[in-house]
Amino acid sequence: MLYTFSQADYNNDELTFLLTNASAQDAVLLWQDGVLLAVKYPDLFTKCTANCYALELDLNARNLVELIPAKVRSISIPFLVELTEHYTPQFGM
């Protein structure tokens, strides 16, 4: 499953539940204001077993490239397209 997060604020319990229950076969994508989640909750992403990604354009626009945890990989638009082709179903928040 591909979990996509586009907002900077989510219910803390719901976000924790989703990230701790995402498996190694899942992926988490942060885009738009969702890239702020990696800075706000670095421990959640470090503990997340899913592959975690953040859209490079959004990280650059918010000057966050140096602040995201190592677990979160910065990706380009073409790689984003590959993710959407690879992971089904997709769950957008």
C-alpha cells in the first residue's frame, strides 16, 4: 500500500497508528505540506518499517532538505510516478 500525506497536521493518534502499522511492503510518501511531518515527528519516521519518501520539490520549497531524518528519502517526480505504478492500493490523507 502507498500512504500519501499532503498536510502538515493530522490527528497524532491516527498518524502514529498508520506509521507504526505500515509494513516493509508498504511505502509512505510525503508531499506538499506533508513534508513537514518528517521534521515534526522524526521519531515516528525513524521507527516506521515502510519505505519513506518525500517529494524533493516540496522539500526544497520549504528549505527542509537538511532537516529530514535519514529514513526519509528525497525523490523526484519521475520516481513518484514509479511509486504510484508499483504500489496498490493507495491511501491518501
